[in-house]
Amino acid sequence: MMKKRIVFLLAIAIIVFVLLINHSFLMNKFRKMELIKLNYSGPAPVIDLERINDNRFLLIAMKTFVKTKNGTIKLYFGEGELQIIEIVNRTVKDLWSWKLKGYNIFSFPCIKGNKIAVAVTQSPNTHYQNTIIYEIDLKNYTIRKIISINNFYIINLKLFKDGRILLTGYSRANEKEIGKVIIVKNKHIIFEKILGDRTTAVLISDFNKDGLEDFLISSVKFDSGVRSTIYLFLGSSNSFKVIRVATIPEIVLDAKIINLNGDKVIFVCPHDMYLLNLSNWKLRKVFNVKKGYFIVSLDCVDLNRDGIDEIVAIYTNATKRLFLELKYESGAFKPVQYYSSNLTCFVIRHLKNNSFIVGTTKGLYVLIASRDS
């Protein structure tokens, strides 16, 4: 009996020792990240960021308004602002801005060459759901209206190389939502297809390597449980061969191309992340989001220059806000660095080397994800 007790206590001691080592490892990793406030006096909160070049970014900010009507409290968004900034030595210079009035907001800008395409829409709960697409020339900042689309609320926007604009989102009819994908060229809708209740994330690329741009899109249905279907549109200018690729039992919030010994697609959902292999079109779960948490935003970059991308994400719940670095190992993404913050963060984008620019309720910050030598 004494011998068994000694063996048991020894086993407990080993487990405690291992946990302490792991705890020390996590704490060391915790200290590896650093968050620095930029000298920025522009609009906040910053809800979206898109890179223009090495030190210039396009950012979107907006305000929130609380309104009470007949005892009901509603939250509205408005006074959207689009701004181009330049970051030099952690100082932010305002180069250009465009501010909207009322319950109007900017949504999902896309940059291709010297052109910016951006949507102007109303706060979602105003139920107007009209979208106006504008084009901005980065050479002289001239603004040109492309098209106005009635009864359409935009979720995402992308540009083809030839200037066509791809929109995802939904319309309303008889109190039901109708998901659509729309393509605009020369101020006209040249392609429109109904898909599910909403179309959400979209990526444009030459997926089948035939010299023509294709797009990969997620469509969500809410009846009998939430599920997203991934479709591949193999393309020409205004007609496509549509292939159903995979089904995900969640709504897809975002999709990005990631290099993991070859390009793959990562789909970000409220509870999980899924990886799509572009060589065989097989889909599998690669990260489980902890219960109560969700991923707000992420970016993919090769931090340690080994030819394989890591993910740096804003990972949060009701009380905790973390920056999380994920590394791909043994077929899954695993956390390797953490940084805790009390800021409410909306978007993270790679800046340069191991640094990232972060949009928050209090302006802009830089996250430094240091690496072991």
C-alpha cells in the first residue's frame, strides 16, 4: 500500500512539474507580444483597414447612436468616415478623408492597383438596404459613382483585374432574406444569381489555372439550423460554371488564402476554422474556437520566414480580449503566443516584419509579435 501511494504521489509530482513548465512557457510567450499606441488623432472606432502599400492604409470608422422609440432601444450606425493614412516611425499622417452624414456607413473597401471600390449603405436596422458603389482614384482622390442598387444590403465587395466589381449580400422580399451575388461592369449589372439567404465571404483568384479569374463564395441558409455552402464559380466575363465544393455547419464570416506549403483557403466561423485544400477540394476543421469566444479579425503572414504562414487573430469573449498567434502543426492550428488587452478591437492587418496595425475603439495601435532568435 505504501509503495502504491509513493508511486501515486510521484505521478502527481511529475504532472505538476509538467504543468508548471507549460505555464512558464505560456507566460514567456505572453511577454513576447507588445501593444503600442500610435500617434493618431483621426476618427474612431476604426472598424476596417486595407493595405495600399508598405506604409499607407485605407481605414473605415463610424459612430454608434442609441435611439429609444416606444420604449424600445435600438443601436444605429452612422457618420461613416473613409480615410487614407501614412504611417512613418509610429506617427500617423492623414492624407485624405471622406465623411458621410446621418445613418450612412462605408462598407468593405477593396483596393486593386490605383483604384478603390467602396460601398455606401445605411445602418442595417434602418431597413432601407440600398447600396451605392463608388470608385476612388488613388492618384488624385477623385470620387466617381458607379451604380446604385435598391433593396440590397452589401456584406462583401471584391474587384476583378478588369475592373468588374463583385458584391455579396442579400435583398428582402415578403419579410424574407434572399442571398445574392452580383457583378457590376461599366455601371451596369452584368451577372446576378440567388444563393441561399445571404452570401457572405468571397475570394477572387484563378483557382483552376486557366488564365481566367474565378471566385469562391459562401452562401448561408438559416432554416433547420445554420449551414454554409461553398461554391466555386469558374469564370468568364459574365458567365460561370458553378461547382458546389463543400458544406460547413456554421455561417462563414471571413475567408483568406493562406500559404501552407502551397495556397489553401481558411474559412473563419463563429465556432471553428476550416481549411480547404485547393488541390483536391477537401475541407477539414483545423481550429476549434473555445466556447464563449469568437475570432473578430485575422491576418495570415509568414512571421518566422520558413515559407509557411502563421495566423495572428483578435480572439475575444464578453470579458477577455486576446491577440493570438496560431501556428500550423500536425494538420491543425495551435496557439503559440498570447497577448491580453483591455481594448475593444475590430481589425488587425499586417504592417511589416513582425508588426501589425490594429483598429480599436480608441484609435490605432501597433502589435509587435516578437520571435525567438
